[in-house]
Amino acid sequence: MKIRLLAMSALFAFTVSACGQKEDAAKADAARLAKEAAQKADESAKKAGAAVGAAAEATKEAGKDAMAATKEAGKEAVEATKEAGKEMVVKAADATKDAADRAKAAVSK
């Protein structure tokens, strides 16, 4: 009877010991997985930061391009206005000369 009790106690102790080892292995696996997850999160954060930086740089370049295009369009508008003004002055001068010639002709009659 004592031998039987001793054998059962040994079996029970072995079982408890094995469970403890399984728990330790599970804890070690959990710690390893947590560390890997933290590394992946860090890598993702770095990639996201790089993407934000690239987007900011692209926005900055697009802004520069838009400013250059606006400046160029403004120059073209000023030049077109100058040309239109010159044409109006020439037409006004021609019309004034024509009116003066007609007035002269009318006075001569």
C-alpha cells in the first residue's frame, strides 16, 4: 500500500512538474511573440513616418510647382494686358486721326 501511495505521489509530482514546464514554455513563447510584435510595430511606425515625410515632400514640391505655374500665368496675363492696351491706343489714335481728317474735310467744304 505504501509503495502504491509512493508511486502515485511520484506520478503526481511528475505531472505537476511537467505542467510547470509547459507553463514556463508557454510564457517564453508569449514573451517571444510579444517581442516580435513590438519589433513589427516599430518597423511599421518607421515606415509610416517615412511615408508621412515623403507625402510632405511631395506636397511641398506640388506647392512649388503650383506657385511657379501661377507666377507664369500672371506674367502671361500682364503681357496680354499690355498688348491689348497697345492695340487699344493704336486703334484710338487711328480713330482720332480719322475723326480729325473728317472734321477737316467737313470744314473745308
